[in-house]
Amino acid sequence: THHPFVNYGKKTKASYENMKEAKNYLPGGVTANIKHFAPYPIVMNKANGAWVEDVDGNKYIDYLMGYGSLALGHGHKDIRLAINKQLSDDGTFLFGTPHRLEVEFAKRIQEHYPSMEKMRYTNSGTEATLLAIRLARAFTGKGKIAKFEGHYHGGYNSMLYSINPPLSEAGEEGEPLPVPESSGLDTFKENEPIILPFNHLHATESLIKKHASELAAVIVEPVQGGFIPAKQEFMDLLRKVTKKYGIVLIFDEVKTGFRVSLGGAQSVYNISPDLTTLGKAIGGGFPIGLVGGKEKIMATSSPKVAGDVFDVGQGNNSSAKDTLFHSGTYNGHPTILAAGLATIDRLQKEFSIVEENTTILRRKLEHVAKKANVPIKTVGIGTIFSVLCTREKNIYNYRDLQKTNLPLRKEIDYHLLDEGIYTKPLNRYSLSTEHGEEELNKTINAYERVLNSRLEDGG
Ligand code: PMP
């Protein structure tokens, strides 16, 4: 039989045993819901460059790349060296005070993201969007946030709506309903976001207009999921409308930063958002987040301290509520900033090569699929893309994605796991500087075998 689970069970016995034990301690055996997939996830053990090895000793070419975080692949020597140097030069794991790397890293980010006039560090992308939203509310004095259907910004109350909603509950395409993605959320109305339809110009414009007086911010993944690009005219419109109504435009570039281009989606679209969030790739695999943007918005978080030599005479007569609260024991962690600097240094030299390799891989996958007569197209920009099973020419948003053949894509993914190509089923592909000719050729050959002879329906 062709069924992908037959080999899976044989090859991943140790993963099965590991997951069985894990379930005794962790709900579902996992540390994040998305790490789970049927029949049980593969448990990894070692990694090097573009490769990962599981607890059974199976080797895979890794396209998950830490959900896109590993722009230099696994265990890159530049990052190891930078971390070691920082640990021995400074002799600390954590200062808990201002330190030099906080400025060095910020300068480097600003070179690539000039819209980030001032910035603040956090420990994750989730915290970054949370802070961005607070900044927007503090700055505008308004309360509501609009987000797009199918877009993810982190796992907290006000953003856990309409990421992957059942279409039966999601309302009209042009006026989507907020569908909660979790039990246990705060359910008061003020916290519920306005949901906008991505890449729908007229509907988005009229919804923003309708709610303008209560909207503090519109937050958007400018390339949805890191792979579905906004139309240029859609981004232009979003910039224009938010500006007109005094609404803060937040580009969530946690996935797209240093991925769709070095300068993120904002450089691709040539748009200057009011606030930007970054994460993932800027930490080279270590936990980090960053919020930055317009000086006047970021200044909301500047502490007003009596006796501050840079702020003479203004410090002591404002109330606590004038300053936006932002804190975090590990913000600007020195080891992580050292890893991030090494990542950006190396990426500056090699980004165009990774980008070119990604284009080659996509073109070859599409060619192999065409020859095998399997409806496949790739969608993406820069060094991330996804494989969609569809003959549809244009994929613009969540609802378009739901119309593609997701079961076929999943079936292909399980066969690819058996062939030693790792993507979490249905996940996107992220490349790294370590994906070279050997890895690309092996991937293409695996695709060729799967599409020509392994699919249930014969391909
Ligand atoms: N925003 C976007 C666009 C993301 O892709 C993610 C992570 N998938 C987040 C925010 C949250 O980041 P983190 O997982 O680091 O909290």
C-alpha cells in the first residue's frame, strides 16, 4: 500500500516511545499545540546546518528551520563564536542594566529598517505585538484593534481571533466575523478585534472607515503567513487610509523580517509603517522580539524620571499613566543580541544566494509537478514559500488557501518525511545559508519520486 503512515510507524519507533513518555508530563506530549501532528510528531535529537536527525537516527533536510528563525541553519559557527566571545568578554549571562550590545544591535536593525526610529526589545514575537498594540492605544487614546482573517500575531486574548476559523462560522468574505481560536479567552467586547479581509481593497477600506473613530491600530502580516503577498495597491491603500484616520499601522514582520528581503516586507512594498515588530530570524534561533517605529509613538514608553540629565525639567510632574509600562527581565539579553548580530552580519553577505537558491528550488518543484501532472504551485517571496496544491492562478488570502487541496498537500508531506525531507505537515518552507546544491537536488529527487509513484491516486 501507498499509505504514508505504514512506513512512518516502522521508521519512527523511538519517536513513538518518546511521545508516549512525554504525554505523562506535557499535555498532548508537546510544549506548543502546533508542534503536534498525527499520528505523533517526530522527536528530534541532533542537527547540523540544513539537516536534522531524529531519535531513531533518521536524517532529514530541514525546511522548518525553527519556524523560519534559523536563517543560518542549525549550529552555525559564526553564531557559536559570537556567543562564546560575548560570554567570555563580558563574563555575564545577564546584566539587568543597559549594556553596549543593546545599542549596537539597534543600529544594525535601523540600517535595514529605517522606519524604526526608536525601538524596544522583548523576548518573543508575541510580546512584541502585545507591546505594539499597547503603544498604539496609548498614543491614539483609542481602544480597538483591527486584524486580518488568517493572520497570526501571537497567543494572547485580543489577537487569538480568526487565525484558522471554520468558514461556517466566519461570516461573509467581505465582512468577516471575529471567531475565537481558544477557550479561556477574555470575552469582553472591547477586546474583540475587528476582522478585515486580506487583499480586498474595497471591503477593507469601508470597514476601516466605519470603525475609524474607535480604531487605535491596524495590524497586518504584509506577507500572510510569510508566503501570501499583499497586492501592492492593497498595501498602498492600507497606508493611505490609516494615515487619513489617525490609525497606527503596524507591520508584523516577525516572519517576514530578514526573510522576504533583508529589509523585510516594508522594503519590498516601499512603505513606511508606523510600528514594526520583528522576531524569529533576528535572533538566529534564540528567543527575541523587537518593536520599533515612529519616534513620537515610541516616546510614549520613555520613562519620565526626576533628575534625568537628558530630560531636564520635565521629569517629575507627569502621572504614572502618562508613561506606557514596558518591562522584562531578559529584554536585550546580551547572549541573544550577540547571536543576532552574527546572524545579520552573515546574512548581509549571503542573503542573495539563499534567495536565489529558493527561487531555483521553487522553479524545479513546479517543473517536477507539471511533468507528473500534479496540480502544484509555489507561493512566496525571498527565502520562504509554501507549496499549494491548486490550479488556481491567484491565491490572495485565508479563504483562497482553504480552497486548495490541503489533504493532497498533507499526503505529499508525509511521503516526503519518509523520503527524508522535513516540513511539519502543511507548513511553509524556509531556507537557510546552509541549503546548498546537494540539499536542493535531494529535495527535488524526493519530490519526483513522491509525485510520480507514491500518491494514493497515482499522481
Ligand atoms: N507574529 C507573527 C507574524 C508570527 O509569525 C509569530 C510566530 N509564528 C508571532 C507573531 C509570534 O512570535 P513568537 O512565537 O516568537 O511569540
